Amino acid sequence: MKIGKQTFKIECKPCIYSTSSIVGPKEMQGPLANYFDLHIKDVFFDEKTFEKSESKMLESCINNLLVKSGITEHDVDVIFSGDLLNQCISSGFAIRAFDTPFLGLYGACSTFCEGLLLSSLLLESNCANQIVAAASSHFCSAERQFRMPLEHGNQKSPTAQATVTASGAALVTRREIADNGIHITHVTPGKIIDLGVTDMSNMGAAMAPAVFSTVSNHLNDTGRDINYYDAIITGDLGLHGTDMLIQLFKNEGIDISKKHKDCGILIYDEKKQDVNCGGSGCGCVASVFSSYFFNELKAKNLNKILLVATGALMSPLSSSQGESIPGIAHAIAIENEV
Amino acid sequence: MKIGKQTFKIECKPCIYSTSSIVGPKEMQGPLANYFDLHIKDVFFDEKTFEKSESKMLESCINNLLVKSGITEHDVDVIFSGDLLNQCISSGFAIRAFDTPFLGLYGACSTFCEGLLLSSLLLESNCANQIVAAASSHFCSAERQFRMPLEHGNQKSPTAQATVTASGAALVTRREIADNGIHITHVTPGKIIDLGVTDMSNMGAAMAPAVFSTVSNHLNDTGRDINYYDAIITGDLGLHGTDMLIQLFKNEGIDISKKHKDCGILIYDEKKQDVNCGGSGCGCVASVFSSYFFNELKAKNLNKILLVATGALMSPLSSSQGESIPGIAHAIAIENEV
């Protein structure tokens, strides 16, 4: 049911039944290391290229999800997946391994929430019972595609974020099929917001206004106060984008600072790891939600969260043609109802 | 409701209420010229780059759809769109112009049917009332991204298809909101099929097995015979891929040749226009369905069609790394029920 201008209330309250995560070596040196299911020891993962490594990570992540859930690929109605690589090849090649219908997404780093959102709506349609939503990114494949070859060793801008090497996947089920009390209750698909930021090294600034738009509209649509949620989790604004988001809400008289968490900030140790403003990439929010936050929900340390994945819908070509960076953010309300 | 292994029966039978199409100069020299709504006189469309031209085409196409439908952007719950460009920038930048939630898709040339499929399921969920599904491609932006700069003037392989310069968009509505009798009754999302074709100049061969898989499963799931449909329309196998598809069905004792139409073959005049095996690109099936076939449905010359958009989920990078070409096809059953 649509409520307000932009939000869908999911009456069937689908369950996020299980999750799976896999990360790279650098992410295993960060503070969330103990929460991840799997990790790769080197960035190649026994493959010859970074892209094949990324695809294999995503495939392993989904396989692990199926094993953890005690189901097979044939029990899944649809797999939603996307990534940052041109033509989303990480997803295409990874999901080739599964005898399951596939619907490819492109939402840049918002992809994981786009997948959760569409999974919820498909379950609400009563057409599907179990859906996988997944996403991945890889530092090395992203660097050479979006920025410079690694061999170039170029210096990063202070506002830059580091693409996370990780995949995350969630199994979303109708409650009659499998239920653990962790439910998706509302979803708010985002509009594209572009305030004219052109700096490809400052994605946080380009995406913060999109988060502000989606979260504001979500709260208006649901009639909820920001205090309804235990946490409002973005993925990924980084340090600079987070400052902007806090300021944008402050302008409206709202203090979001105590509720707000950012996956890009959480995944690395800012002081010990050289990542400037934090992490980014489709795989960041996917893996951090699928490990740390899902664990916090299961442990009931968190009971009501708003997960807001953010995407920058540019390409190196659009930026070289002088275009600004359109941002988007999709919000998913996840509530513990056991 | 899921029926069989892979098909969703859409109980609410959403309506394809209106469509919009825009094409380039070469497409206007083809046999379907009279069916298109809009066309651009030169490939730049008063922009400085091919990519900006493609984005403007898509934006114009959606604007035209809203005008034809007598609605505004605020009446649309969600826009689904995708394209072939890296990071789907045609869609991102085009849909930035609309104050409407956006969900980006990547399904290569299967994108338009992926959008129709998800539109149907969102309407079935009772969450949305009116959804736009759109897709675009542009010969010049695709050539330089996937193949060679146009200035290179390279010769095409006989099995190659020419990327169509076109956008198409459809407004899918709940019947209570707007109804013309043209309904989506079933959708079959495709699995990725990869039989090892590695020739980037022979996409038809890579995608024909995916069409065979999806159509066979659709017929099994629905219990329908191929003769149930007035036409089985692919987008886009081209001449060579069509031959393969006919052979694949022939091996099963089924003659699909009299039912089968291919948007990539229909859009150009094979004898007069230099396009080798025909057209391709997200915009081909989007524009040909949104013009010629939608007209045939309205005129009741066709009453039951299966629209099957096909995608090749590779990238130039995956091919240069020796990978084969994964194919996918999504099928949409569209029936005249006035």
C-alpha cells in the first residue's frame, strides 16, 4: 500500500531470514572483521583478474547464503543483483552459476537496498516466496575502471572514499515460509537529486542531499519521528558526506547525529587504515548490513532501523563531459517484531 | 501467483495504457518510420556528445509518454529504466529531470521487458498505480563504448547487429486507474544461459539459447501451446540468431517460424540498409514494441503476444579476458481483452 508521496507499506512484512558476507584482506583488518562470514586472503582470490575475483566473491557469497539458509538455488524465485562494473559483469558472471531467474539492477552503491526494496514488493505481490538480494564491489576493479590503474599509485583527495572489496547477500522470505522476526515494514524508493557537485572525489557531498530527501520523505510519509528508529544507517556517505547530512537535518531543526551510522565509516579504522573519508561501493552496505547490523538485529541490540543505501549515478565519461553527479538513496525500514 | 517453475501469473492484469517512441535518422529510413512518435534529425539532437543526445532522447520519450497519457510526473509511482552505457548514464541523467522515484535496471537489451515485468509485479503488490518502464540505446554511443570509435570506420562482421538509436517507454497502470483492454497476464523472468559463444560480433547466437529457455519454460509453466500466441516477438536476435532459435525449437518438433517476429529484423530494411544481421540495443525492442506492436494490439491485428527481450550480459572487458557471453531473456504475455 502506498502511503504518503513516496513510501510503500509492505503489509506482508517479509522477513530478512538470513544474510551472507565476504570481504577482502583490508576489510579483515578493520573493526568489523569478526562479523564477516567469509574473507579472501588476497585480492585475486585465485583468479587471474580483479573482475573475475569480484565475480567469484559474489558467487561464493550467494552460495554461502543458500547453505546458511538450508535451501538450494531452486528454492529461490529470483536473484536481484548489481555492481559497479561496466555492464554489471560481476553480477552477470556470478549468477550464471545459478539455475535461478535473474533480474539485474544498476543503482550504483544504492543497489543492495534497491534489491531489498524490489524483493519486498515481489513478496507483497504474492508471486514469490524467497528472493535473494545481493551486491558486490572490489577495490581493484573499481580503481582501474573509475580512477587510475593501481600501478599508477596516485594520491587520493582528502574527500575521497575507498571502494570496499566485499559482497553481501540477503534472503528475503514470506513469513509463512521462514520467519525470524526481522521484518521489512516500509520501503521508500528515492528520487534522483543533483545539486551540481562535479567532484568525482567527493561522492559523499553528491549523495548526502539524496539521503536527506529520501529520509525526510520517508518520515513524512510514515508520520514517524526520527526517534522512532534506533539507527538510521547510510551506505555510504563517508566522513565528509556524514557532516553534510547532519548539517542538512540541522537546518530543519533535527539532530540526526546520534541516530546516524554510516557503513563506509564503520568498516575501516579511520586512524589506522589509509582510507581518507571511509569506504564506499555496492559491497560496503551489502556486507556491513549482512554481518554487523544483521547480527545487532538478531541480538536485539537494534530493533528498528532505517537502512538507506546511496548511489552516485555518474560515470567517468559523464564527468569528463562536464556533467554533475546525480545522487539517489533508497530507504528500507527493518523492524524486529519477535 | 507463481505457476510452474519460473512464471508469475499477474492476477490484477495490469494495463499497458500508452507508449512512446523516439528514433534516430537511420530508423526513420526503415519500414516502421510511420509508427514512431518522435524522431531526431541528426544523431547529436542539438547536444555536444552522443551520450547527452541519448539521455535527451530518453527524457523526451518519457515526457511524450506523460503528455500522451494526460498525466504528470507526480502521477507516476516509479520509473524503471536502463540502457547500455557504462553505469547506465543515459537513464540516470534523463530521469534526473523527473521528480519521480527511480529504480535503475541493467539487463542489457532485455531491459525493457525487465521493466515491464517489475512494473507488473509492483502493480500486483497493490503498492503502485502507475509505473513507467523505459529503455534507450544510441548507435554512436554504443559503437565507441563497445566496439570502435566511429571515425575508425571499421568493417562489420556479417553476423553483427547495428545498435538502434531509439528510446521507448510504456505506462503500465492498474486497470481501476486506466484501462484500454491491453493487459499483461503473465511474466517469465529469465535465467542466465551461456553455451560458450565468445564472438562479440555474434550476439544473436549468444542470446538465442536464452530465448529458447525462457519461452519453453513459459509454455510449460502456463500449459500453453505455441499456437496460443498470435506472435512471439524477440528483441533482438537478428537474422542469424533467429535462424538459431527456429532450429532450437525444430529440434523439439516445434515450428516457431510462422509465429516469430524479431524487432531487430523489423526495424531496418535488410536489403536497402547496411545493417548486416539487423538491429539491436535496449532501444530497439522498446521503440518497436512502443510503436508498431502496440499499434497492432490497439488495432486488434494482434491479440495475444509474447514479448521476449534478450540481453547479452558481457562487457568489452569480460570478452578481452576470454569470457563467453551470458545470455538472458525475459518474457511478457500481453493480451487484448476488450
